Amino acid sequence: MYATVIVCTWNRARSLARTLSSMTELIAAPSDGWEVLVIDNGSQDDTQEVVRTFERRLPIRIAHEPRLGVAHARNAGVDRARGELLLFTDDDVLVDPAWLRAYVEAAERSDADYFGGHIDAAFEETPPRWLRQNARAFRPMLCAVDLSTRGGPIGPNDQPFGPNMAYRRSALENTRFDPAVGRRGTNHVRGSDVAIIETLRHRGARGLWVPAAKVRHVIPPERATLRYLWRYHAGAGATAVRLGGEDQPATLPRIARSAAATLATRMLGRSDWPVHLGRAAHYIGARREHRRRERHA
């Protein structure tokens, strides 16, 4: 089974080099062959030069997608890939040596349409105490997926994340990543991976967890701050509205209660106060998105 590893990137040449370096350690490549396809989403840094340095170490090529946004980049990857199995990861990820083999073997022995793997958060610096104490609650923010105690079918309430997911090409033939959701430049509206999985599920597609397909998602210091927590959860609120999950905007009293809970729990010295802060940010982000949609209706 020929496999294509798709890496979408935007102005992260240094991080991309680290990701590609980890791929040079991949073991037991598919007998039918594989490739790495880098989608340059309009980078203005040294991305092209970085890719060239790996041409003798990886079966790598680069393609360009000028329309900014991860959904556009992923669609370009699907269009240009040669593989029967399409593996997606990000430019801030370190893949395990058995990552590629695990996905190919899972695809060959099952009839699943899409796959998800294990994601560890790899902090560049020791995270702050509030994040360590609430690591489980903030797994989505860190794009972490713990498969240490589970595998098997991907349930209706489970969600593979962009840093570590795979699809059969046949499953994506009539399906596109939605540009209305997903990161675009510096915004925090996400959800293109969530939206496409929901579409596939409605069509009867089945997913499979692959615990042996492991990656580490590198978390720089700036993504382990309260500022980032706020921006991420406000973006998650906007994403929920765009995906149709929140039909009504949060009321001002509801937002006020979340803000009050944040203040009260912090004053009492409780470790979960950042969870309440994230909830308040989510409500505000969702409310702003509702207002934006009303203005443009």
C-alpha cells in the first residue's frame, strides 16, 4: 500500500526541519513505497530551502497552496498525493519511528476508512503549575490524545486530531476539508478535522484508533500561557458556532457566572480556576461569532 505523508506548513521553517528530521528515522517503510508531501501554504521564510535539504534523506516533494488556511492546504495535499493511504501531521510534531508502519499495517488488516493515533504533549520548557494541574482538562488545547489504555473503533464522541490522523484516499474522494473552519494564519478558529470526520460518519464511514501510531506534539512556551488559553478557548467557541453546535449565544449572565467562578476559585486557591477561565473565553468567543454572523446575514 503506497502511503503519502502530508505536512501542511506556514512560516515555521525551523520547526518543519525538526519534524522532517524525525521522519528520517521511520522504520519498515511500506513495500509499495511512500512519500512525504509538504504543502507550503504561502510561507515567507526558508521553508523551500529546508525541504531541499531533505531531498537525499527522504522521498520528499513540495507543493504550494497560496490560499491561506489549513483546510485549503489539506485539500491541496489530497489533490496532489500519490498514496492510497494519506497520513496527516503538522509542522510542530515529532513522529515515532514506527508511526508510518503502524498506520499502513492497520489499513491493510482492517476496512476502516479513517484512523487516529496517540499524541503526547512535548513541552519545550517546563509548563506552568496551573497547566500541569489541569493537563487532562486541557488535552484538546494541547492536541493530546491518550491511547495508552485503549484502541479499537473510534466512537461517536471521539475525535482524532490534526497532528496525527490518516484517511484512505477513497474516503476523501467526494469530501473536502471545510475552509470555513480550521486555522487560517494567526486566527484560532479550528475544527476542519472535526468537520470532515463528522461528514464521513454521516456517510457511514468507520474509524479505528491505532495506539502504535505515536507522535509528540511540541508545545513552545508561548502556547503554555494564560493568554494562549484565552485565545484558544475563544476560538473554540467560535468554531462550535460555525460547526452548528451552539445555536444560541451565551447570555451575559452566563458569561458573568463563569467569570465569577474563575475569580472565586482562584481566590480560594483551587487548582481548577483556569478551567473556568477557559469556559468564560469559550462563551465569549461563541457570542462574538453569533454577533458576527448577524452583522453579515
